[in-house]
Amino acid sequence: MDFEFVELGGDAFAFQHKQDGKMLAEITWTLLADVMVMDHTYVSENLRGQGVAKKLLDRAAEYAREKGYKMEAVCSYVVTAFERYKEYDDLKA
């Protein structure tokens, strides 16, 4: 599954997966200096239970590492993932 990097305006950004113009999956953040404040994760009902939210977070984490950013978990999914998976420890703000 491919995720498109999207500038939402101002300091807001996202990785999104759309099909036929319909949003199927998205993770959004606000960039404050060098910290990605992860504020929203969405996965459509027909994709739930397939690990799509983690794939979104993994793509955002890859982007953060490429740019030298840290991540702050605000969205409930990212908070839970940060607690559950040690692979994000290097990114925690």
C-alpha cells in the first residue's frame, strides 16, 4: 500500500492513501521546529484489522528519521503504539 505525502497547509502534513478520490487511510501531524506532533490517525472500516495504522505510523517514522525529526504522540493510536513497540523509542520527543 502506497502512502502519499501531502502538505495540508501551514505546518500541517499527512501521509494518505486514497482510492477513487475517497480517503481510506491517513496519519497527520503538525511540525513544530523539529518535532512531528502526531495528532490524528484514520483507517476506513474496510481496511481495519489489517495493520494499516501501523504501516502509516511506520511510514511517518521513516520520514522522521530521514529528516532528523522527533515525534510527539498526541493521537490515541500513536500513544498506544509508542507504549507497545520499542522500535519508536529513538523518535520520542
